Amino acid sequence: MSKTLRSLACASLGLGLIAGVAHASTNLLVNGGFDAGTNGGFQANNGTTVNATYLPGWTVQSTATTSVALYSTGDAANPLIFGFHVGDTTAGVASIYQDFSTVSGQVYEVSFFAQNGGGWLGGMTGVTTSVFDVVSGTTSGSALGSDTQSFNGPPNASATGGFTFVAAGGTSRIVIRDISVQTFSADALVDSVSVSAIPEPSSFAALAGVVMLGFAGMRRRRAS
């Protein structure tokens, strides 16, 4: 291989490394895909029976007319999907939440999959996903970010939602709320919930500097 080709190969490798870091993400949530749970049918409200084995990492908040369920997808790589089952025509009576560690001032990206659960009676189904700052174990008020995915069409319609937010403290809370009305059976389904930190531009610049220094060093060694 000529020196020019070797140089191009090294440059490509360095750029690939930078791109890999840019796209690398670690999900800060526990059981964001809901596959760590046990598919045990409908579960009671208010988190009394759903945390330890059924829905690890999440806490349920709901009313007496609400239950939650894990449904089989038939996909071995992603076997379960979470669903709200609300026997109520009032939107927003059920939600799940999870607290996670954040760094104040850091930018984070949230993504999630939502689907019409098939219980559509002509009314809207959907979910709103929000992130709040947590102070003394409770949310402090205003959402740091939010996105709503809703459906007024046929069963199994789906969409991917997401947003970015800037953390205000050391703990944040993600809340997924069912906003469905006039439904029966499964309302909105949720899966692949992820929160990941977005690397700062300074991190890319530092990595690029290391790559360029290494590249320059190889050229000097070849020239000597």
C-alpha cells in the first residue's frame, strides 16, 4: 500500500471513530424496552403489583379503572411491548414514570415508540412523554421537555417520538402518560424508550485533535 493510501486509510479510520462517538448512546433508563418484565396479563393500579417482576424500573400511577399490560410482539429480539388499559373516557388518568441520574446543564435526547393499541372506538389514542426535574423526590413543576404522539385512525398505526432537554439537576424523571379517550381493550402501546446524553462539541474537538496528532506523528516517523 502506498503512503498516500495509508494516509487516506488512517484519516478515514479517524473520521469513523469520531462519527462512532457522535452516534454512540447509552440508555440511562432501566428496562426502557420493557422486555425485562414478565408477561402476566393485566395488573393492578397504583404500582402495587407491577414493579418488582412485572415492570422493573418503572412505577405506575393510575386510577381504580386503569390497569397496564405487557403484550407479546412475536419478535424474538423485542418480545414485549407495554400497553395502557384504561376503562375510562377521561384522558390522562394513567401514567408510568422512572427517575434517572443527570448532570445539570447537559443536553439529553429522548426517543420512544408509540402505537395505537387496537382499542379504538372513534376517539383519540396516544401518549405524552415528558421529562421533569426532580427535587426532594418529587417533580419540581415545569417539564424540561415533552412530546405527544396521538392517533385518530385505524388500529396499529404507529410513530416514533422524541425531543431533547437540558438537565436542571442531578435527578430527572421521565413520565409517560396515556391520553387516550373513548377506548376499550388496549389503548396506547409504548416501546423502545430511551434517554441518552448528547456529547458536547468540545468532546468531538478533543477527539479530532488526538486523531490529527496521531496522524501527524505517523507521517513524521515515515519521513525520518
